[in-house]
Amino acid sequence: MFAIDPTITYESRAAMYTDLQRQLQSLLHGERDFIANTANCAALIYQMVPDLNWAGFYFLRELEGGKQELVLGPFQGKPACVRIPVAPVARGVCGAATATRITQRIENVHDFPGHIACDGASLSELVVPLIVDGRVIGVLDLDSPKLARFDAEDQAGFEAMAAILLSASDA
């Protein structure tokens, strides 16, 4: 059985991300189901990373007429927006990460044009696109009630966690 201990403290964020990556590899070992793995990844992040009020996934869905939307997947936190338009026009930080295929690190979501406020307490956001075989399949979305919560070290840590998740899963 895998045990999460949210009382662990770290000397640095680098040490925290090294440990989180090790824990995620252990947690996902031997399991290939993408939904199960994203559920456990969201729970691990939410329990172990300080100053988050939401951690979860959205999955890209193709619709008729070339339209695309992100659909809510496994998450931890308050109830969330279920569908986010991506094409023909991307909305919100998640839509921008999907459309550009670039991680979005937003210091103040209120300054982001088209921000979708699922939780009014969220002030900053980090969204990592999940890319498999050159195509975006979804995003890892992290919200914080603190302004400028995420920096380059956080971005690198979560991008590495997304890579671990994708390599361990049949996505």
C-alpha cells in the first residue's frame, strides 16, 4: 500500500520535487490505466504540494465540425468547470496551454484575458500540456490562492511529473 504523508517538510523545493517524482513513479508502478494514474497523480499533488486549492486534469475531446474542448478529468479541490472550449477559439489558461502547446504560468489570473473563474479564491495558475506522439491529449491544471505561487522551479517540477505520468500510462 502506498502512504502519503503531507506532514513531510523539505529543505528546498528542488528536494520536494525530487521526492514527489520518486513517489509518483512508485505510485504508478505496474499500473497503465490513464484515468487511474491521473486520479492518483492529482491526489498526490494536492496532498503534498503547499498552497494549492485545486489540482487536476482536463482531457481534450474532438467534436463535430473541427471543434475541440477540454473535459474535466480526475481532480482534487472544489467542483470545477466541466467543459472548456479550445477550438475554434481557446478560452482560459487551460485553453491557452492546449492551443499553444506551451506551459502557462500565470502570476495573477485576473490579469489573464479570458480567464475562467471556477473558484474565486484562485489567484495564480500553472497549466502543463500533456503531449503524446506530438499531439495534446489534455492538461495538468494547478490553481493557488496565492499570487505568483508558481515559478520556473515549480514549472520544471510539474513538467517532469507530467512526463512520468505519460510514460507510465497508456494515454
